[in-house]
Amino acid sequence: MFFSDYSTLISILVKGVSIYIFIIIALKMFGKRSLAKFNAFDFIVTIALGSIFASTLTNNKVTVVDGLLSILVVLMLQYLVSNFAVKIPFLNKLIKSEPALLYYNGKFLEKALEKERVQKEEILQAARESGEQDLSQINQVILETNGTLSVIKK
């Protein structure tokens, strides 16, 4: 239960180091987009990479080459889709959400809060984090595509 054999441990060590180095190099090659603050699209790619990494490490039937190729496929798809999304507005809207205005000029936008599942307390917290004690000096609060709240002061 705690230990099977040394060959399994050596396999995990070699696979782990190989794939770790490969992920670092591949992320560097595919650019900052892979490391940006997450939107849903980026989150899915990150989960896929983690799953591939874990499967390659722990499943003896998955070779290092299988893992590397799988990672390359996911990163290449992310690269292609994000490039096409820049050029094709419909695709961009499909994979990314739009920013949502939640507070404007002294009023909470109740429908937007409900739709985005954001509590008024979260907006108050964002205002405090921006240096304001209350909403009197805040013009807008926007839920960005990566889930952060942007506070725009008057």
C-alpha cells in the first residue's frame, strides 16, 4: 500500500521532471496567453494540462511521449483558438464572456448582480480594496471576463 517498487518511483521521477521541463518550455513558446489571469477558456486548458501531467505521472500505460504529445496538442489548440478568436468576433464571444456592469452611479444593478451571481458585499469589498470606505466615490463596478471586479472612481 505505501510502496510497490523502485522502478515505479524512478518512472514517476523521470516522467515528472521531463514533463515539468517540457511544460515550462512549451508555455514560454506559446506565450503569455497561457499564463494570463483566467477566463473560462484558460481555466479549461489549465485543468487539461494538470490532468495530463497527473495521468502521465501515475499511469504506467501512459508514456512520457504520450504525455508530451497530449500537452502539445492542448497548447496548440489553445494557440489556434485564441488566434482565430482575435480575428473572428463570433468565436471570441463563444469562448469568452463579456464584462458586466454591476454598479453604476450610486445604484446596484440588481438583474446583473443576480445573473452574474455576485453579492453586494463583494462590490463593497472591491471598493474597500480600491481605497474607498463606501460607494460614494465609486462611479462603476465591472465584473471583468477573468472574474475580477474593476472599480472606477468618480
